[in-house]
Amino acid sequence: MKKGFTLIELLGVIAVLGILAIIAIPIVDRSLNESREGLYETQIEQIIKGAEDYYTKNLDKLPQNDGDTNEITVKELQDAGFLPLDIKNPKTNENVSPKTTVIVTKNGNNYKYELDEETIE
């Protein structure tokens, strides 16, 4: 008596594995995209936090009047030691452009920090 699988059994296993792959691949792909998007948002928060820390140490450089704005680039934040040199954009897997800009706007007694999305590349 021979041991082993028949051709029908092997084809059945291959078909089941194919069906599982068809189900699993979109789920894994969606999960990876969500992870990249989450990491992208975290990178933006890190850049903004670096700008907040910079302006905390350099209060004289903050906008003085309501509605006034000031800009600082990632390169300036990196040179001042408020950001690491290797911030990567997870969407492109390249370093964030040193020209990426954080805009600070004075609103009453508060300051609004936002990343200029057009400069992030």
C-alpha cells in the first residue's frame, strides 16, 4: 500500500489555500495602509511638538499680535536639536523635506501650530 496524497487531495488543499489568500490579502493590505496613515499622523505631531518646544525656549520669536504668523522649517528645528535628523514620511519612505514648514498663528492668548501640508513632500 502506497503512502501519500492523491492528486485530488492536493488540488483541494491548493484551492483552500487560494481562497484563504484571497480573503487575507485585502485585510492585511488595509491594515498596512492604516498603520502607515497612523505613523504619518504621528510624524506630523512630532514635528509640531518640536516647533512647540522650540518656541517655548525662544519666546521672543513667537508672533506678538493677534492674527500674526511665524514660520519655522524642519531644517531649522533639526539644526536647533528639537527634531531628529531622520524623520521619514511613511507614505513615500523618504526623509521629510527640510523645507517642510510649521506655521504658528497667535489667537488671543493662545498659539495655533499647524503643518503646511503643501511643504511636506
